[in-house]
Amino acid sequence: MAELFKDVYCPVFYDQFSGVLVKALPKFDAAKFNQMIFNECFENYELKQRMHHTAEVLYHFIPANFRAAVSVLKKIIRELREQGIKEQSIEYMFLPAYIEMYGLEDYDCAVDAFEYVTQYTSCEFAVRPFIIRYPAKMLLQLQAWTQHESRHVRRLASEGSRPRLPWAMALPEFKHDPKPLLPILTALKYDECEVVRRSVANNLNDIAKDNCDVVVQIATQWLGDNEHTDKLVKHACRTLLKQAEPDIMALFGFKQGLITLTDMAITTPVVKVGDKLTFKFTIGNASHRPQKLRLEYGLYYLKKNGALARKVFKITERVIAGNTQEQITRHQSFKIISTRVFHLGTHKLSIIINGQESRVNAEHDGLYHFELVG
């Protein structure tokens, strides 16, 4: 059985962290700490619940006064570094969670803590309640962080302000009007660190889901500036490319109607849950000139209510030579996973060429059926 992500919080982890706390807190009681961590509910806690639970337990071992607590948090991080302990995934994000949970009333001290702590473990989740509570001050702070010497702090400016950051609370004001974010993102678009530039792209991709026109305008302005910015813009437009937004498709040179689909066939018309769907098809460029190709397929999953919901999967993006044909075979797994429930019955498949669901002939609707069985 695959290890669950929440199991980063396990006895081995807490034993290691206790070894840090013993050095940072001379009166630390490791036995009491473990007893409080592994309460009767711990096994049922999900990832973020374990994260916040750890912060709550830590509260009982450091000063209740927030400013004094921040000094201890910094001491803990110094000890972690001295012991050569680096974060493997997100396990130490309970430290910024502590700031979120206990520092909301002390803005200045919390901001100072974020700037320090995020250089060890990201504060992208924890900073968001402060953006909601103190919007004007936090926008100025985020702008200031774009000039910070630490790439981690600069990244916090863009990642922490994403309107739709996964696993985090949304920022409704920026979903409604993202314009206040644009000076922050513009300040970071030339950042020397690719991780920071990628965060800018992620923020723009979030914006595209609610304000497509804003990202179309930015993409048009930024594309062609330099190699790094072009990569940023392409990543920022990934949702719009999947949606085949016309202006974005044209911006990246994906023309419709020049590349054709033939010989489409599903070779496994009946698929058992746990097995793979297999299909093959031929694409051709009848033009003498090479053409840019973005090739995807749409899988129409059957929902519980009988409706179909399409999810788009990318196959390739490249240039296809003139006067050529290529046969392509692809597989789609129906292995049981925790993030999707499969419903038995008729599913459908389409081939998407440069944003357009393609047909082998005018009479066909471009959708190919297969049965999912138990």
C-alpha cells in the first residue's frame, strides 16, 4: 500500500523534531510532547489537520506571548539548520501555521516572522489570512518583498498572493479583480531564479481562470521579450491553451484546419477498472510547410448523475513536417486512485488538434465511445 502524504507526520519525524526542541528549549518535556501529539484523534487527521495540530501542541511548550514565541521559532529554525535538517516536502510548514494561528493580531511581528521563516519553509499558506485582514498593508509588503535578497521571500510575494492557491484559502478580492497583483508579478518577471518566475506563471494561471482577458493582455505584451519570459508566459497560459482560447492559440501559432485526423480507432472498446484504454490514430500535414502542433485528447468521464465531464490530456507539442503522416498510439489508465471515482458505463474520447476536437469525416461527431466495466 502506498504511503499517505499525511504520514510525513510520523513517530520518526516527531522524534527528530523533539531532538531539536531539546536544544532550543532547555526545559522541554519530550514525553509530554509526544503524548499530546499522538492523541486519540491523530490517526484520523488529514495532512493539514496534522500540520495545525502540531502548531497547537507546540503552543503549550513555548511562550504564549506572540513576540516571545517568534523568537523561539527563529531559534528552532537555527537549530534545525545547525543539525543539517532540511525540509523534504512540507513537513515543517506547521511553523508558519503557528504564525497564522496566533499572530493575526500582531501584524508587524508576524510580517517579520514570515520573512524569516519562509527562508526555511514556505509561508505561502499562512500569509493569506493576513492579506485578507490587512489588504492595503499586505499589498505594500508583498511589493517590498519582490526586492528582497532571498529568493524564498521573493517567491512568497507571488505564491502567497495567488488567487486560487491549491490547498489554501482563496483570495476572493483578487479573483474578482487581480489588477492589484500586476505590479508584484511585473516586478518578478525578470527574476534571476526560475522558481520565482515559475511562481509568477502559477499566479497568472490562477488569474486566467477568472479573468482571461487580463492574462491574454499580459501574454501578448510579455511574449518575445526573452527566453526566460517566454517560458514563463507559456506556463502561465497552460489553462487557456487547454481551453483553446482563440487569442492565446493564435499568439502561440497554433492554426486550425491544416493538420488532419484519420484512422482513429479505440482498440479496447471494453475496459475493466484497473486496466488501460488503448487507442490509435493518424495525423497528417498535407501542407508543404511545417506546422506547429499541439496534440491532446479529451476523456469524457461518466459522472454519477449520468452526465459527462471532459478532462484534457496533452500528448505532444512540436512542429510537424510538411507532407507527412504519423501514427500515434496512446494508453489511458483506469487504475483506481484516490482523486477520482470511476463510474461504470459509456465514456467518450476525442482527439484535439490545435485546440479543436477533430473528426475523421464530416459525418462523424468526433467522439468515440468505450465501455468501462467492473
